[in-house]
Amino acid sequence: MKRDGKIDRSHKFMLLIFFMVLIWSAIKPYSFLTWILEALPAIIMVLVLALTYKRFKFSTFVYLVVLIQTIILLIGSKYTYERNPFFDYLMQRLDLNRNYFDRVGHFAQGFTPAVMAKELLLRKGYLKRSKMFYYIVISIVLAVSAAYELLEFVASRISGVPGYMVLSYQGDEWDTQWDMVMALLGAVTALMVFGKTHDKSIDILDD
């Protein structure tokens, strides 16, 4: 993919998938107000990336990660994070004590900011690879995770939607801490397990 003003075909296709899932998620959601609150972050994320596309084009790897993240958000907005049908099935089948779909969401919430922060900081020349660089990226992820928890709290208080629907703590007093742990695991996985794959996608930009 060359760095020019044109929109890459694969990016157009991913955008189309996003809009298809967005429309699907809006059809008979569990709660329309909850759908708005949960789908809004996905919509804002895609809107910001679209508006800044010509000024800073991320690698295809990042856009794919963002697509997966937004799909998770939109599925959560349709069913709520504690009523995901597939994870309900797993809960019953494996005799689990909760629906773990929200853990998947927070893992992705750590993975996505990690690859975005890594690529932005490196390609803009703000930082070079070092132990401190990875420490900063992980710190950014944890800051994003904490900010999201605060936004969920504020959204619940302002909208009047019960906290259990927005926060999806399912009776777990340590749910917020587990959410941040999953975000941390997502960031570490992005940097250590998928680091080389991401680097190859960045290299393609310079071809």
C-alpha cells in the first residue's frame, strides 16, 4: 500500500463491514438506550479514523484490529455484555459463574490502543524502541482503560441506565480491576505475540 491520498481497497471493505454490523446491531437491540451508549464509542472511533485518514494512514493491521474491536463493541451494544448468546451457552455448558463476553471486550480494549499507540509514536518519530517505549505504550493502555471505566460510570449516572447494564459487573466486586487486568493482557499480547506481524504491516507502508 502506497502512502498517498487514495483510500486502500481493503480499508473500504473493512469500512463496509463496519456499517453492515452497525445496522445489524441496531435492529431490535436489548435496549435502544444501551445500544446508543455502547455503540457510540465504536462510531466515534471510526469517525475519527476516517477524518484523519489522509493526514495519518495507519497500517492495514491496525485497521483490522480496529474493525474487530468495533464489532465486539457493536455485539455488546446489541445484546449487552452480560447477555451475549454464545457466552451464555458457554456459561451453561461449562458451568461458569458469569457471562465472560465483557472480558473479551476489555482484552480488545487493551490490544487496540496498544497497536495504535505503538504505530503512532514510532512513525511520527516521537519515541524510539526501548524498554521505556513499551512501558509508555502500556501506560497509555491502562490510562485508556481507566478513562473508559470512568466514562461508563458517568454515562450510567447521566442516562439513568442501571449500572449493572452499563458496567456489566455481574455481581463481581472486583469487576473493574479484572477489566483493567484484561486490558493489560491485551496490550502485552499485542506487543509481544503480534509485534512482528504488526511490524511487517508497517513496513509495507514504505514499499
